[in-house]
Amino acid sequence: MTFSELKICDDILRALPKSISTPTLIQEQAIPAIFHQADVLALAQTGSGKTLAYGLPILQMLKASKSQIQCVIIAPTRELARQIHQDLLPITSALTIKAASLFGGVDLSIQTSQLALSPQIIIATPGRLLALIEAGSVDLSTVKHLVLDEADRLLDMGFWSDIQNIISNLPINRQTLCFSATLTGNIEAEIEKVLVSPVRLNAHTKNSVVSDINEKLYLVNKGSKTNVLLSLLDQQADKQALIFTNAKDTADSLAKKLKKAGISLSVLHGNKDQADREQALCDFKNKKINILIATDLLARGIHIDNLPSVINFELPENPAVYVHRIGRTARAGQTGVSISLVCHAEQEVLTAIRDLTKQAMPLVELSDFPVTDKPSTGETKRQPRDKQANRRSAKKRSIKDFQSKSKPVQSKKRNTK
């Protein structure tokens, strides 16, 4: 099938990057449904072309001559919002459609000036969009299309109340499109509440991993992870690697150790200001640096051309995040490798990931790094607490209450005679 057969107009076809010649499976499924004005709940793997799946038909339906907001795209992170804007920019430019990106870390006055240009489409994170609505800076009463990109993450990250507030400012008669790579039962049921008789699209097996990713999982001592990582990076010294940690402190600590070993890298997490975040991502995309350490800011929606490998320094506590993390490699038909360093304490998390993805995901030991840690027995090493003693202590109010109430030992008087 071709984009022409999907009724994409010539102006858009000419604006598409040369690397995009034929539609992906999710694009083949979604574009006709969106043209028919149906609500859509779409499940598609990372790197499968979801942005253009909804972007092409919506942009074709927008009226460039109207000075009103006709489409709102909501993303869970600044990085994804910026990525969507960049992906759609060649088409919006060709169609003379104005687009504004609204997210935190940027001065409100700059974004207010974008809105003053009367964009037809806005791409936003929930918090910043809601703040602009409450400030009276944006009017959504003319919106015809709402897109929730990475819809499950919007709910999982605690944005759902903001989404509901935003939706209350939209017309009832609108088209709502929800796209994601993973969906669990409870989240799917909640998302369905904002849809009307949606067309369900499944471009792959639910919560599956791209088949072109070579997954490797190594069982290692918790204290050996940094040394194992250094060994792995040494084996692929000329290749890029995106390394994920669960916490900002871990990312910073790991960065210090790798820099001490002579590795040039950048770190990206929520404590970095917007300029530093953009610079780190730009340097990595332009291959000025080979190593980028990140928290899950980058686990969703960020496209990095031909990224050869993703390394999980720690397994994510949320199983769905694993799918999104490793989906940064093997995008757009490429191949890639994901490596996860797993210690005994992460076995429960690994089991949850296996249950979600329905994959065996065997653990392999490295001959150069023998595993000496022992699996947890689940038993606590602490002595059981004396609950009655705790209750007695809680009732005491002064120092005297803590003094022994038993009779003092009488000392024998020495016979001095």
C-alpha cells in the first residue's frame, strides 16, 4: 500500500522525508479511520510511526486559513512534545499551518507569544497547557481533534486529573485519538471513558517488544554493575549507548564513575534545566557524545537515528517502562541490542516484565564477573519487635516515666569499726 492509496494529498507527500516511502502497519490502519472521523484507540510498538499515523490525516483535515486552534496533541514529557513538533514540522510548513509547542521549563511569556500568532495546532504537556487555560491565555472551544500520545503514561504519571480538566474545556463534538505502545487492563478501561465507540487498532501483539531487538540479560552482583558496564562499553567503544537508571541520584553517581574512567558522556534527568536537557539530547543525536545516561524522561517517544544499543543499568519498577526503554533502539525497521544488568534483588521485577511481554527473557552469567551474591530468602534479618514494649513507651511522657520502677538495690554498708 502507498500513501497515495491512503488518500494523503500531494502537498504532504512532497513534504515527507525521503526516508519515508511506504506507510507502516499502524499508519495503514489509523489513517483511514481518522479520515472517517472515528475515535481511535491504537496500540503500536515504539518506532512504528505513530506520530505520522495521526499527524498526516489530521494536518490534511486542518484549515490553514482559520486563525483558531483546531487540534491539541498532549504528551507526557517535554522531550516527547518537542519531538512530535519536530516530526510534524516539515508537513506543517508545507501546508502553511502554524503549530505551537507548550511545555514547562520555558518562560510563559515566550509561549504566550506563540499563541498570539493564532496557531491551528498545539502540542503540549498537561501541566503547562492547563496553566495557560487557567490564565486565560488559550481558548480550546474550537478544537476538533484531541490526541493523547502515550496515553497510558499520561495516566500512569498522575496526569489524568489534568487531562480531565483540559477535556472539560473542549467541545463535546470532537474526535479523540489515543495512541500508545503498552496498555494494561485498568488503564485501558480508564482511557475508554474519554472515547466514543472507538475503532480499536492493534498493529502488534499487546505489550510486545519489537522483534528486531536482540535482548540480553546478565545476572550480576549488585556491587559489580559499574564494572560490568565499563567492560561492556569498552567492547563497543566506537558505538553509542543510551543507559537508563531509575533515579536521578543514581544517574549522577554513575556518571561520575564513568567520567573518572575516562568516558565522555552527558546526563539527562528532571533536575536538569531545559537548556541543559536540550543540549544533552542534541549532542547525543548529533553523535558528539557516544554515551547518554538518562532516567525515564527518554523512555517514551524520543527518536534517535540508528541507536545501536540501550542498556538498563537497573530494571524499571514499572514493567511497561521496560518495553518503552528498549524501544529507543531498532526503530523504523532498524536492528538493535538491549542489555539489562540484573541482580538477585531485581528478580521480582524481572518476573513482572516477563509476565507483561510473554517472553522467557533468560538470564546469563558472565564468566569474567562471577555471581557471588545470594538470592534473598524473603526472611528479615531484624529481630521481631516487642509490640507491647512499643505501646508502653508510647504512653510515657517524661524522663521519670522511663526510670525503672523496681526497688533500688540496697548497697551494703561497710563496717568501719
